[in-house]
Amino acid sequence: MAVKSPLVACQDNPAGAACRDVFKGLKNPYYIGDDAALTQTAGYLDAWASQPSVYAVAARKTADVVAAVNFARDNNLRLVVRGGGHSYLGTSSAPDSLMIWTRAMNDITLHESFVAQGSEDPPQPAVTVGAGAIWMHVYNEVTTRGGRYVQGGGCGTVGVAGLLQGGGFGSYSKNYGTAAASLLEAEIVTADGVVRIANARSNPDLFWALRGGGGGTFGVVTRLTLRTHELPDVFGFASMTIQAASGSSFRKLVGAFVDLYADRLHDRHWGEIVNIKPGNVLDIQLSFQGLSKQQADELWQAFIRLVSEAGGEFAFTRSPSIRTGPAARRWDAAYIRQRAPQAILSDDRPGAPAENVFWAANLSEAGHFIHGFESLWLPASLLDGVERPRLVEALLAAAQHATVELHFQKGLAGGSEAAIASAKETATNPAVIDAFVLAIIASEGPPAYSGLSGHEPDLADARKNAAGIAKAVGELRKVAPDGGAYLAESSFFEPKWQQAYWGANYKRLLQIKQQYDPAGLFFVRHGVGSEGWSDDGFARLAAHQ
């Protein structure tokens, strides 16, 4: 299919109704996902802009992917592989390219007793998904309808294949591990057009690389089979927002939270986010599993009392809430609409399936324009008694410049033995095993496109925010100089990306890349083997010819 961008309507009439409809659609991730010309991120300041491919192969079966790979290789074409279309680093689009678009390959099949091809392992419960499936639909099948748990991502409209190849974390990763570690088997079309099965027995090197080595690099994944787990009775949430009256009070508050986390929450039960914000604000939005409400209440009791009894030093701007709900209803759209309708938004296009929902918390990411993005794993050694004051000071210094998001589920330290052991078998940077948290510092604006009259990004605001992000992450690097970054959520300008994304695993990944794709048909900027190519992927650098 020839790819035609709906943004053409805005070039003709930027203030017209048709253009307004397009920008309304850009706040609906399902609208974006169903259009081959669009991506879930509109662009990134001074880095990249979403630009459609010239043609796309709307693949519906593996044979379509084989045909597209062979055609691109034989005609020396720039290839883009796209499933869910979520990529902060811009790898879901490229101008003058042929796109292999797997959106329609979205079948989801549950297995009570799956055995990987050639394996002698005992059968186990699993789910097989097509490369174009998104997590919200997979959770609906596995959990709402199937009563099981599968480790996926937090944002429900992210593609399964892309998240898993990048590593992949969800709210409960400290207990269940990464999404990459849950992979039992993949079907992949490599650069020679051959369909291969990759699992622990068949093509084990390729299997290892697909578990965190980066999407669109080793071939086109067409099908994935993931381990599923017994579902707990309940999942829980703990939330509150606290305003400190002064800088000294904020220091005391952040210190008290770090103590609480290190002493009582640093285990397999807790995940999700705490925001340390400019203006002396602490915003807590954590998830938990494996605990009753009473157990969770007891863990937080002393901290809540400290805040409540501190006189004028602290004030709850959002009251503490610790609640649990049936785990089987965690992604049940009908149940959520009844109990917490404000938590989800729906695909509002006529005729859209009722299960096309997404978290309201992810609305800002739909069609967003990124000002800057940094991530850094913080080692668990910073939770040791003598190190805690350094950690607190670094967090406070960073929060002078930008909000510091602490994603506790994206560091596996303190997690279950199974989560840690399985992560060691993947290509993800080993730094994740020793990290208690992934710190993310980022900023974004609404959908915007340079050169589109009336819809350009606010560059002055973007540059101001980008400068703040750079200063904030600089403060954190003082205590974690070798932390590494999470591939899927990181800076476009990551200087030592091989080490940051993969650490000691990079050498082996590069060998696998050279084995399966020696000519570099599959190019992803800052992907394995990309140092041999120009930034746009169109020219092999002289030193690597």
C-alpha cells in the first residue's frame, strides 16, 4: 500500500475541520496505531520527526513478511519494522523507506500446556500472540477471560513484540521478571528470508538476542509465545501527594520516604512510580501484589503518621489511599468503567470495540512531542545506611531542575529469585539486576510537527525543559556514574549507547547480528551493529565497508 499521511489535510487548511479531526485523533493511540503513516510519538527536539514510509506491506501472515524482506534485500531498500508504533527514539518510522507493518497480525491464543519446538521441558501454561498485538488486548484475553497473568508493559497500547525485544517492564516485574524473560519461543524472519523458530533449544543464540537485544535489529518477529503465571487474588495501589512547606522540610520528607522504601518496601511486592517534583512535592503512585490491604496499611502507617503529625511542615494535597481489587479485573474494561471510570479512556471512533481502552495516565503520551528524555538505573547499594544521605541529596538536587520519576518496577534488586535468575538469561543490561529503581527525567508537549503551520512545537519551552532535564540527570549521575540506561526509555543522544543499553552483553549481541544479518538489512539507529552506518541508515560508513 502507498502510505498517505492524514496530516496532508493540515497542509491544505491548517485551521479547517479536517485538520482538527486529525489532531483530535492524535490523542487516541488506537487511531494512531491503525494508520501506517503515524507514530505514537510525533517527534523529539533536535533529534527526529515522524515521517511516513513511501510504501508499507500490511502483513497478515508470515509469508507476507518473507516476501517483504526478500524484496527489500534484493532491491537494497531501507526497511522499517512497525507493530504498535511506540518508539521514543524514532525507530518506528523513516522517510524513503518500505515499512513492514505487522498491526494486523494480532491473533492471541491461550495454551494450557505449551511445549517449545524440540524442547524436552514439561508442558506449561502460555499465550501465543502475533507481532501486531498490543498489551491491553493480551491482558484482556489472558487475565480477564483466562484468569492467568502474563508479564507485559504498563502502557496498554504498546506492541507486545517491540516491548519484549527491548526488555519490557510492568507494574509487577520485581516479582514476575521482565517481559523478555517470559519469552518461551519466537518465530522470526531473518535477513535471508528464512523463517526460523527461536527458543532455548532451536537457534538459542538468536533466542537470547531477541530477549532484550532491541526490536527491528535481528529480523522481523512474527509470533511470540510467553509464559503465563497463576493470578494472585488481588492487586493493590497506594497513592498520596504531599507538599512540604520548605526546602528543609522536603529534605526530611524525601529522607523519610527513602527510609521507608529501603526498610519496608524494597522487595518483590512493590512497583510503579514515585515523583519527586520541583516545588517540594512528593507524589506517590505505587502498585503492589502478594499483600493484603491490612498488610499494606501496616507498612505505611508510620510514614503517614509522620506526615500527619508534623505540624505545618507537610500537607497532604491528595489524601493517602491504600486499596486492593480483584486481580482478575485489573484490565477488565467493563469493571473499571463501573468502579473507576476516570482511570480509563476509550477509543472514541465509531464502531470501535468496547475493549479498545487505554489508561488516562497515558493520555499525555498519545502523539506527544518529546523535549528531552533521560533514564538511569540507580544501584541498590545507594539504599545502604551510609549511602542513603547521598541518594537523598542527589534526588533533591535533581528535583530543583525537573521532576524525577522513580520507576521501582524497572529495577530488579530486591525482587524475587525467579525474576532475577530469569533476567540473567536475557540480553538486557545486567545493571538492571543490581538496580533498585530506574530514574526517568523527561518532558513532552502536545502533538506538533515542524513546518506545519499552526501546529509547530513550542521550541522555546522545549529547549528550556531539555536544559532542566540535562541538569537533573547530571545530579543523579554523581551517585550512579555507570548506571546505564533502559533502551526503550532513554535519550536519543545517549553517547556511549552500547555500554548504556547492554553493558557486557554488547559484544555477544554484535556477533549474533553479524551472523544473521551481515549486510545490515535491518537498521535501527543506536541498535546493535548500527555504528557501521550513517544516522539515517542509508549509507555504510567507510571504516566499516
